[in-house]
Amino acid sequence: MNDQRPVNIVMIEDDEGHARLIEKNIRRAGISNALCHFLNGSDALGYLFDHPDGPGRNGPALVLLDLNLPDMSGTDILARIKGDEQLRRTPVVVLTTTDDKQEIQRCYDLGANVYITKPVNYESFADAIRQLGLFLAVMQVPDAEA
Amino acid sequence: MLQLDDRRFNRLALLALASGFALVLIAFGLIIATSIANQRAADWVQHTYGVTEELAQFKLAMERAETATRGYLLAPDPRRLRTFRENSAQVLPRLARVHALTRDNPQQQEALRLLMPKVRDQLALDADMMARSERGELVAARSEFVRRVKVRQIEQIRILARAMHQEELRLLAERQILEARRRSQLQWLLAIAGTLLLLLGGATYWLVRRYTDDLTQARDRLHLLNTDLESQVQLRTADLTRANEEIQRFAYIVSHDLRSPLVNVLGFTAELEAADQAIGQLIDRAEAEAPQLITAEVRHAREDLPEAIGFIRSSTQKMDRLINAILKLSRQGRRTLNREPLAMKLLLDDIAATLEQRLKDAGAALTIDPQVPDLENDRLAVEQIFSNLLENAIKYLQPGRPGRIEVRGSLTGDRVLYEVEDNGRGIDPADHERVFDLFRRAGRQDQPGEGIGLAHARALVHRLGGKIELHSTLGEGTTFRLQLLRRLSDGGGAD
């Protein structure tokens, strides 16, 4: 956590239930950073690249990315982020239901920082998210290049 | 139908050709016979000419001899004497030749029999008269001549000779007609034979032409079919592969998308549970501190809520297991197979090692034939097939009977037949096919499981291009017979 510039959490997740559960468990882990939730890919990209508060223009951010989105594939968003000069250092946590080996490999190849499969079992799910929260609390996020 | 007609046509055509040739042969025979007959008729005509000629010469000689005799009687001249001698010498030999030539004709022979003595007599008389005249007895000779003229022997000779001549002329006419008829017969026969030959040649040409055309067409069709078949097979295979891929993709997507809402159901059920606990504690406190606040409904809700949540949770968990099973199967279909040499005894021993605890718990003994044939196949798939079969065998033993499980194998051509036999509780014949279906199980449902193992095993076996079937008697045991390719083909298995 950066003292001067709090890290924004950008959550791209089309399932509102999932989003709510993720947010709940992140908060339970004691993370109080601002959290922006997007239900589809295009809105999320718009925010990431163009919004004044977005990481493309300002401040450090962390992206929580679901791969199954209604308008585009999560891997496309990942590729856009990792292919952008400004955004490529932004950590991306892929958080999705897919546990397909090829999909996981592909995400890491594209530059994903962490890949987490959403466990269906809620205890494990909540646990995983809380641990992610703890991880977020200690990780250093690079400053966006001014 | 067309084939049959063709065959019948061919047989008829051959028959027609053969009879055509037979007819031509007969025609040639007839021609030869007729030509011989014609020759004979011509010979007869020639023969008759000969006889007529001979007769004419005879008559001529006879007349000359006669004339010479008469002349000599009127005016004895040695030249006439010479003429008489020359001609009378010819008469009899000529008549003898006529006799020889007309040996076939009784009528002429009869005439000759009459003629011959008269001629001889006449000649003898003539000679006698000539002799007398020579001796100077000219008067006596002349009177003798006058006497003889009255007898008219020469007239009779002439009549007889003319009759014979006419008979020959009649014969000649008859024989000429016969010859002409024979000749025209021959011409007709030649014309018919020629036409027949022409027809036959035409028919043969047409037939040969037809056969060659048929052959060429058949060959062309065959060629077309051959090349077409190849592309057809390729097309079908591509279709099947595409359909298969589509099903795999479909199963994958469906199971994936089903998982997402499940996370919510389970998640919020957990949240609900947590909330229920908090509320429960509150109710407990209220009951302790202000029991008048707690109504019967609240008390019921306090009991019902955990039960409802429990059902939701267990059902959703089951659903999750089913979805995972579909996902697993569809993933199995997408995995690329790797052929490698498998030492089957070792592989089976490894599986047995992982099942050791369960075997011990069930009190069962597992025997693996040390002679099981080895394979060149996909390790993971083969392992999964056998562990599914063995796990099943352990799971469904007959209670109260010491379990005995056996694995054996034998080679049959390019395939290996494995058998996994147990003395377990067996499977009802009605369920022999059903147990291989996804989510279907047979017998008493007293064991945990979703009915995935055998479906998975069968899908794998099919993918490897093999076959699996079972033989079982309820209450006595089950034998799974598994056929696998000794060497996995390069394109994978069945697809």
C-alpha cells in the first residue's frame, strides 16, 4: 500500500453475486481500498485507459479479472493491459471459474501476475479471497509512470 | 435387375452367334453338296454330248459306207471301194463306244441290241456285194442290192439310230434343265450364305462394340468411384471429428457456465448460514432474557432454517460433483493421446498399491497375472480405465464373502484382451448396458458415487479405439472384458 496514492482495486466481473462475495471477503480481510466494479469488458477498458482516476492516467491500481465476460474474453483485456506501455506494470489477478490448464498457461504467458480458480466450495472460496486480501495488504504496487 | 437383364442378354447374344455360325456351316455344307451335284449334272450333259456325237459319227460312217456301196455298184471305182472300206471299218467301233457309253440306259441298250445285228448284217452284205462286184459279178450284185432294198434294212437302221439320237437329245434337254436348276440352287445358296455371313459379321461387330463400351464405362465408373470414395471417407471423417469436437466444446461450456451460478448459490448459502447463526444467537438470548418475545413461528424458523440451508448445500454440492464429472469427461475427449510402451504388470501393480488400504478394509485379495501382455498406448487413459474397473470391483463385493479380484490378459492379433473378474455382488442383466451410462448405477445404492466411473472408462476405451463389455451373474460376480489396440494408431483411437 502506497501512503500517498492509495491503490484502486478494479474488479471486472460479470456475475454480480460473485462480485458481491468477492468484495465482502476482501473487506473481511481488512482491505479498505476503493473498489471499482465493472460488469463488462468495454466499460472496464474505458476506465482503465481513459478515466481520470484510472491507472492509465493516474495512480496505482490492481485488477481483479474474470475471464468469462459477456462482451469480450478476459484474456483480451489481459492482453490489452499487458501490451500497453502505461498499464503493463499494473498487477492483474485472474480470478475465474476456469481451471483448464491451457487457459491458465495462456494467462501467465500473456503476463498475468496471479491466477486463482474460484472454488465452488464457499469456505475455500472465502478463504482464497481472504488470503488474496492479506496478500494485497503486503504487496507493493508500482507507481504509474508520471 | 439391370444386372440380371444384362446377363440374360449376353447369354442370348452368345446363343444367337453360335446358331448363326452353325447356319453358316450348314450353308457351306449345302453349297459343297450342291456344287458336287451341279458338277455331276454338267458331267452328264457332257456325257450326252459325247453319246450324240458318237451316234452322229456312226450314222455318218454308215451312210457313207452305204453310199459308197451303191456308187460302186453303179460305177465301180476303186476310190469308192476305199471310201467304203474306211467308213465301214469305223461303224462297228463307234457303235461299240455308243454301247459302252449308254450302259446306264436300258432303253438305248435295247435299241442297240436291235440295231447291232442289223448293222453287222448290212455291213456284211455290203462287203459281200463289193466283193462280188470286184470279182466281176456286177449283175448278180446289183440284183442282190435291189432285193435288199426291198427288205429295207437300212431304213430300219436309220429309224433305230434316229430314235436313239432323239432319246439322247431328250436326255440332253432333261439334263440341261437339271444342270440349270442346280446352278441356280448354288447361286441362291451362295447368296444366302453371303447374307448370313454379313449379318453374323455385323452382329459380332455390334456385340464386341457393346461389350467394349460396357467395359470402358464400367472401368470409368470404377475409377470415379474409387477416387470419390476416398474423398467421401475424408469428408465423413472430417464431419465426425467436427461433430465430436462440437459436443466436447458444448459439454465444456455448459459445465463451465453452470459452475458460475453454483458459486453464488453456495456462497450466499454460507452467508445465510452465518447470518442464521447470528440471528440464532440473538433468539437464544431473547429466549433467556425476554421469553415473551419468542413466538411459535420464530421457534419454528429457528429450527427450519438450518435444515433448509443444509438441503440447499448438499444438493448444490451434488450438482457440483456432476458438473465436474461432465467437465472431466469432456476434457478427456480433448486431451491429446500419447503413445508409449507400457509394462502392464508394473502399471497394474502401481494401481494395486494405491488401492491397498481399500482392499484391506474390504478384506479382498487382488491377483494380477504376471503374464499380462504389454501395450503401446496412452498411459494416463489406460491407468484410469483399470483403476476405475478395480475400484468398482472393490466397491461392489458381495458382503459376507471374501473378495477375490483377478486381472488377466491375452493377445489376439493386433489387440489385447484384458479381463477383470470379481466374485462380487454382480449386475442384473437389465443393467448391463445401463451401468456404462453417465450418472447411472445398478443395484442397491449403498456405496458413495455419482455413476461416473464406468462411463468415463468406456469413453476412454472408445477413444483408444477399443471395446469394453461385461459378463455378470447377479450374486456371483462380474467380468469386464476389455479389448485394446496393442499399438495405438497414429491418429489416436476411434476419432
